[in-house]
Amino acid sequence: EIERNTSSLVAVAGCAGDADDLSELPEQEQGTISTIKVKLADDSSTDASQSSTMKSFIRAKTRTCSITSGGKVGVSICRFRPDGRIYAVGGWDYRLRIYGRTNSKPLAILRGHEDSVTAVDWASNAALSGLLATGAGDGRICIWRIFPHSLRS
């Protein structure tokens, strides 16, 4: 999932795989998401020597999933709230996690599914309503109310 402003963008990527694939990774890398910030090149300059290059860096690497829930370590989906301030990550461990965009700090872990969370969608007015819907392999659709009325003043 990617959230963009005028000079940079933030992307979130999850780590997933079979048990054999994940066992080859160092333990601290298993079941993580990486928040990547990309500073975009300045395309406004007509002089090639004046234009800047695109730069990227990993802002944060955060542990997301737990195998103690009965699921597997891995991320199946990620969605930014329409205002870009927070994002939701659906895991193979049957949980939904909410993170802050600026520091990738975990804000909430939600339980309500009995299978991997495979669908996440925010209401278009989610910064006011807080509404988020999730779907999973268990056939359930959960409606959550997360941080309503959190628009910037």
C-alpha cells in the first residue's frame, strides 16, 4: 500500500512465506512489515544537472504477527486510511493491526476473525467516522470503529 504527498511517498510492505521460507530469515525479520519512505525526484527542473535523484530508506521495521494465535506469520493486506495518518495490516495470524504513519508505532491489535484477514477497506470518511471493514477466510465480515474524529484541526 502506498500513501503519497507532493514530495514523498510512504510504502508499507509485509513479510510472508511458508514456514520453510521464513525459517531461513533471522528471527527478528520473521513476520515484519517495513515502512519505506521515498523522496521523489524534482521533475520541475529542465536542466538535468539541477534535477535531484529519488532517494529511499526504510523508516521502520516492525514485528506484526504471532504464531501463538494459531495462524501463521505473515501479512496478507495493508490499507492506508484515506487521510494517510494511519494504516491497517491484516495478518495470517487472524488479527488486524493498526499503525501510525509517521513512526509505524502499533496503535491497536484487533481480534475478531478465525482465519487470515484478507480484505481491509476504510470508509471514505474514516477520519471522522472511524469505520473500517475487514474480511477473512472464515467468511466473517467485521466492522470496526477506529479512532473516529481524528482529523487534523
